[in-house]
Amino acid sequence: MLANEQDNIIHPPLISNVSLFIPYPVAVHITNNTFVRYREDGGSGNDSVGMVVNINAAEDQVTIRCFFSWLQLVQQIDPLSYDNVSFWKRRNSTHPPFYLCDSDITTVIPVCNIHGLAFIFHESDNMVRQLDGMVNTFVVTSIFLSRVGIVRHIRTFSSFPSQQGFSLPSCCSSMIFEQMMRIKGKMQLSLNTRSLNSKNVQTIHMENINRLTWHYMTRIAIANGLEISSSYGTVKATFMEGDTCVVQKWRDIQESFSLNTPHHFHCAKLLFGTCVGLGIRVVVPLSVKNRTRLERAENYHAIHVGDSINVVPFKNCGNESVGRGLFFRFMPSTCVLTITIRFTVLKKAAHVRRALRERHVTTVHSDDEMSSVSTDNEIEDNDVNSIATDEGNVWPLHYDTEINSSRISCIDIANRRVTTENGGIYSFEEAINYFSLLIS
């Protein structure tokens, strides 16, 4: 542990009274603590991710605290010296949520270089379990302190921004993501139906959906080749005028798009995660009796071979006049989102397996063995036998990796050593030898 290490830990900036609205096509409010995706050169390269720490409205510039991917981090140090270790899980993941590292490095960019929002979580957040496959989501476990050349496994921010403030503009990105998760949750509840209705249709009406949330959804849809249709829908209003009840009706513009073909499946997973369109036909009992008031209760039902499931197949409709899929209609004037879910019920084991494989989920291959579902990217937390992750076989120096029953808390990059929570100091070679002995 370095002497002045604690003094170098940075903390989230205070909420600023200054906010900016970035016009369409980005269409978001930003203030301090807003996570954004940007390009420093303003070109067509890959997006970088950072937190807004200062806004210079007069010059239309913002100061960004950089959050690095593994490739970006090793460019700050010596890439060849760290090809056999990783500081966090899934360092080169190919699907979201992507892992990043906080830092004390800042950069100043023009506002026009910001291309959209980012939603960043600490790995300990319960929400992380629901993010698999959702676009623009990221997970962080550590911070890189360039001034002293160390990586610390510590939390240095509030997940998806501005939860510590009460200014409405500062809550723009939080509002968008909260509404996206509410839409996802409503769809999941509707798909977990045991209804015997042969039509297999569920309709959801959601009020108070912000126009910026709808814009966020349609922007992703358009980027993936979908078209947004406009039509007219009927709006009804009722109010009392003195002793008279007044009823009004008129036609207003509504926008819509659908996700119902194989081409749309990828977009659906970006919006709502890899398990989009998947539901079970069993009741999962759960009681909060004998629990403390704020304690989170949990129960589960793992899909077994032989279960019947509800699935949105995302296939061409064939003989059906209306295909099975997800259909979204939004009325901007009333902020009402209507979702129609047309699904099918799968009973045969082969069909169930295929539907799960399409969502990167696998079940057992034997009908006799009743085993739970596991995802392709699932890695046991402290299992050094499971370190063959997206980047290949590397030695994990993660926040939850233990050496002699104590977790790693700090990585001294310059001196190639790690410090554990109980104060133990080990060189990289000593840590690797320890892991090797566990495997053997």
C-alpha cells in the first residue's frame, strides 16, 4: 500500500447548477456525474466512455473523467508486460455489459463530440444481473491512479448518474434507464403467463413514458436498420367544467416500430438483453414473511428440459397474417406506450433448447438429468479453473480474487505486485505461483 494512496482516491464531483441539452439526434440533458459516450477526435472511430466532471457552457466544452477499456488502459502502461494477467473479468468481452476501469485522467472535448449516454454500474450492484446484452451498459470494479501507477479495487462513483442530486436535468439519463428497465420488467411479467388463450397475445399500456426514452429506443432501432412508422391514433380526454362533464376525442400522431423477424432479433437483444422474448409457464412462490423491512427476498425456477416456455420466436410470419413479435406504439402527446407481445408456446425439448441457444443460454442435453440453465459468459467468482474468459487464459488479479484467504485490494503496476485486504504484499510471480498450486 502506497503512503499517499488514500489521498489520491478521487470522488464523484458535486452536482452542478449548470446543465446542457444536446440537441437531436443525441437529445439528452447532461450535467456533472452524467456518463457519456464520446469520440475525442469527433471522427468515426470507436466510442470512449467517461463521466462529465465540469461543463463550460460559454465555450460549449465539457471536461470528461476517462473510463478505460482494457486496451485503453494498457496503452497507458506497458502492453507486453500484462498480457498474462487481468485486473477485472471479461477484459476483452465482445458483448455488453463491457468492463471498464475508472481513472484520474481527464480530457476536455467539445460538446458536439458526445454521441450518447452510457450506463455504468459497479459490479456489486444488483442491477448488473439484468444487463446481459443491453447496449450502452458497462461494469466497473476498479480505478487506475496514473499519478502513483496503481489500480485499486474500490468504488468511486454512483451508478448511472445523478442519484445523489435532485435537479431534474441531472436525472435525464437515470430517468431513461429506469424507464427502460420498467418496460423490460413489464414485458417479462406479461411473458410469464400460464394463459391458455390460443391467440397467445399480451398487451401492455404504460403511461408517463418520457419522449426522450422513446427517442433512445427509436435511435437504436434506426441504427439497426428499422423504420419508424407514423400514423394517427385516437386520444380521449375527460374533465369537469363547472357542473358539466366534457368528453373530447381527437386524432393525433403516433409512432411505431416492430421487432418480429430474424433481422430484428439483434436489435431486440440490444434494447432488452439476451433473454428478450423468453418467459416461463410456472408460478415462482416468494414470501417476505419473517424478513426485515428492507431485506431483498429471492426465489427462482431454473428452466429444465421438459418445461413448456413462452417464446417470441422472431421468425418470418409464414401463413400468419400478423407475425409473432414485439410491437411498440407511442403517442407523444399523451406519453403512453403500448406494447403488444405475440408469442408462441414451446413444449418439445428440442424446440426449447433451440430457443435458449438463440439467446446464448444452454440446458442439459439429457432428458433424465434435470439441471439448471447457465449462460455462456458465466464464471464462478473465485474459481481459478474458470479463468478462460473472452481474452483467453490469463491469471485473475480481480477484486474478488483471494490470496491466502484475503481479497486483492490494490495492484502496484510499476513494481508488479499486489496488496491484499489484510496487508499482504505479493509479487505478480508469487500470486501466479499461488494460483498454479490451487489448480494442481
